[in-house]
Amino acid sequence: MVLSMSSSLTKLKVRKCCFIGLPGSGKTYCSKIWSKGTGVARIDLDKSIELEYGASISQIFDQNGETFFRQKESLMLQNSLKKPSFILDPGGGVVENVKNRELIKNNCLVIYLYCPLPTLEIRLNNKDERSKRPLLQSASISELNDLIVKRSVLYENMADITLHSNYAEECLPSLIHWWKSSNC
């Protein structure tokens, strides 16, 4: 279900698309569908950082701290934006940096995957999922809700399109068709 779409969508000819949302909202899943449906290469920002540093995001956080990680994330984002087209799958915290928000907003069609707390609880309920997300490894429901409150305003302000994550899969084919017809 599309929750909102910018009334002045001026990015119809943009060949760069970015999915934003909380950890567990479905950014990776949806970006893979979008990439396959459009034939545009997908960039998983966290995977790119892991490859460059030879360590998982959790290890990078543990060894170097969040500030170090966020600096590398910003550099990787800037390098990615040099490409003529892509589908970007950043980590949920990429929006913590104001420059990152501006870069994404100014260069990409931004799709925010809104995910309510009950859905996030279910998706992040197993240890394997939480272990991949350093800021959520030991987060309580209250802390998860605080993260939703803190970041949702940032996501909403960046979004050209807001999708409810529970219904994103059924909306993506028509949005992909719309995007392809606007960009060809």
C-alpha cells in the first residue's frame, strides 16, 4: 500500500533509487526486487563496507565504534553517487548524518519503507537478525520504539514515496513499471 507520494515528484528522469527505513523494514528485499525488475544494478552499502574492511558491520562497530562506521558509510555513499544509475540499499542509520540525507534526497528517487513496531518485533525476533544490526543487538521494545520515533521524521522528510512495508511486495510491480516508463 502506497501511503504517500510527493505531489511535486520532479525526479521522474532520475536513474538512481534509494530505499530507506528502519533495520528490518525490508530495504534489502525490496531493493533486490526493484533491481531485478528494472535491470539496474543494486548497491548494498553495508555489504560494500564489509568487503572493503574485511569485517562484518558488527565487528566494525565493536572494533572501531559507530563514529568510524558512519564516516566510512558517508564516504561509500559519496562514491556510490558517482555512478550514473543504481538501486541503493543503505543501512537504516544512513539518515543520521545530515549530509547523507541531503545527498540521497538530491540525487535519488527516495522510497521510504514504513514499518510499524509490531512488524519490526516479529522480523527482528530471532538472534541472527539482531546480531547483524549492532544498534539493535540488545535493544528492548522501548528502545526500538524510541528509534522509530527518532528516525521516522527523518525518513518521512526525505521520502518521495512512502510504502507500508507489509504491502510493499504487492505495490512494487506497478511502481517499477511507472519508474521504467518514466526513465526510458
